[in-house]
Amino acid sequence: MQKQTPDQPRSTETSVKATPLVPQASLYDVEQIRRDANEAIDKGPVTADYPLDLHQAYKLLNQALASEILCVLRYRHHQIVAKGIDNPQVADEFEEHAEDEQRHMMMIATRIDQLGGDPDLNPATIAERSATKYGKSCSLGDMIKEDLVEERVVIEIYRRLIAWFGTGDPTTRRMFESILKDEEDHANDLANLLSSVNVKCAPQG
Ligand SMILES: [Fe+2]
Ligand SMILES: [Fe+2]
């Protein structure tokens, strides 16, 4: 066996060199950020590093706004008509959904404004910008079916919008995530209602 001398390191010890402290590259240049912030104060919360195409963002948001407006109108119509055909429980459900859609409408319109765009409430172009339809229902069953289809349309579109806004605009993404949850709840309510209501006639052309 090799004899260990006091000068030699013990075999169980490892010679660990201290890692020198390397200064980290700065995450941001605060002076540059301050200069940018001072330059365009009229843009409110939209800072120089906003990474998405703002015009595309306005377009997508205005399409979603138009879809919500048509949903408000369709549910309000269904709410009134369902009362007329003596089904207060379904009418209450339609009313609740109409109020949610109206809240979504205001959330989206407010967000467009925050991003420096113009929330387009022009009635002349709402139908063509909307992904949802107003509908032509003639019975309770058809109304519920129609609403369910439109909910399923917005669910798919909002999922895509969530992906598009992604990490670039987390505020808008979270807004759509919260709206998406409501739309999924609506679709679920309608699917349950549909199973309890007879479809009595085909839609009128
Ligand atoms: Fe909605
Ligand atoms: Fe909905």
C-alpha cells in the first residue's frame, strides 16, 4: 500500500476549485427602457417591446367582438321567445348566457382600447366580421341546438386566439382563457338542456 505523506491530498478528498463569479449579462437596460417609455407615452400600456403585430391583434379582437355582439343578440332573442312559449327555466338560462356574452363584449372592447385600437361597434359590418351567426330557430330545441353550435365555434376560435397571443401578450391571452371557460360552461349547459327538450320542428329556410 502506498504510504500517504502529509504533503499529498488524502485520497477521499477532491480538489474542488471555487467557481469564479462571472457577472451575469443584464436582463434589461433600464436607461433604454426609460427612454422608450418617455418617447411614446400616448400609447399607454403598449410599450416598445410589444412583440405582436398590433394591426393583426386589432383585427382578431374586433372579429371576436363582433362574434360576442351577435351572441348577445341571439341569446336575447331566444330569451324573449322562450318566455313566450312558456319555458321560464330555459329562458332564464338564455338570459344568463346573454349577460355573460355582454360582459365578454365589454372585456374585448376595453382591451382593444387599451391596446390603442378602435373597438368596432359599427352595426353595418358586425355580421360580416362575426364568426357566429344570429340564427333562424323555430322551436326551443332548435334554439338550444343553434346556441350550442355557436358556442362550439367560439370555443375553437378562442383556443386559437389564446395560442396566437401566447406569451407575447399574456393579458389578452388570459382574458380569452377566462372567456373560453365561460363558453365551455355555456356549451355544457346547452348540451344538458338539449337532452331534456324535444326538437319539434326543422329550422325554417
Ligand atoms: Fe362569449
Ligand atoms: Fe357563450
